[in-house]
Amino acid sequence: MHFNGLKEQQELGGWIEKSQAKGYVERELYRLKRYGSPVTIGMFRCEDPRFEEKFYRHSRRTDHLVPLAKGHFLFLYDHTELPGAFKAAENLMIHLDRDPAGSKSRVALMQLQAEDELEDAIKRLLTLFVIASRSEQCIVDDSVLAR
């Protein structure tokens, strides 16, 4: 598969650098390596103006949401493997305002691995998000990178 999303990845990477997102990912990666506690991270693009409120209403207290730019967020599902995070994202999307022309919401999900390094994990997430942005599917997980 040919992939040319470098410019988009750089823009998204800049948003992560300017926010607290990198620190959150680093902390969860540390917990994973030290305690073996699974964590799934993701990026969400949503046009719903009440997205943050709805995220917290339909999430657990341990879930974190970090605004990156208008309508773009990084989130972390602590103690959650990929299938559970996928289900949580599906459930959240049920409660979002839908654009009559079709939903523009997109989600990229990946489960952190103990062997991940911070920069590589973020790069993989950015790649997934660009793929999700171009995909017909609303939710894309890191299984697409294994193909």
C-alpha cells in the first residue's frame, strides 16, 4: 500500500507537541512497561461542538481526553485492550451529532505495546489517524498497519 501522508502527520505531530498529549502517552507507556497494565490510545476528529462533554459523560473516570486542535482530540483508555476501546468508541459515536451529509467523525485506535518507544508510538498513531481520515470507515485500528 502506497502512503503519502507526511504533511498531515507533521501537522498533527505539531499539535501533539504543543499539548499535554505527549506527557499522557509517556506516562501510560511507563505504566504499561512497569506494571503490564494495557492501554489503548487514539485520536478523534469530531465536529460535534459538545464532544468533550459527551466523551466524559459516556466514558470512565480513568479515561483521558486531550484537546489538540479544533475538533481534534487525543484520548487514552487506561486498563483497556483494543477490542474494549473499539467498543467504547463505537458507543461514544452513537451519542454524537451527525452531519446530514454523512458523519465526518473519524477515530484511530492503537494499543500500546511494552516494546514501544514514545516517538514510535506517536508516529504510528499519526499514521493511523491519516489513514482513518481518508477511510470510508469511521473507526480504524492498528490492524490495518499489519497488512
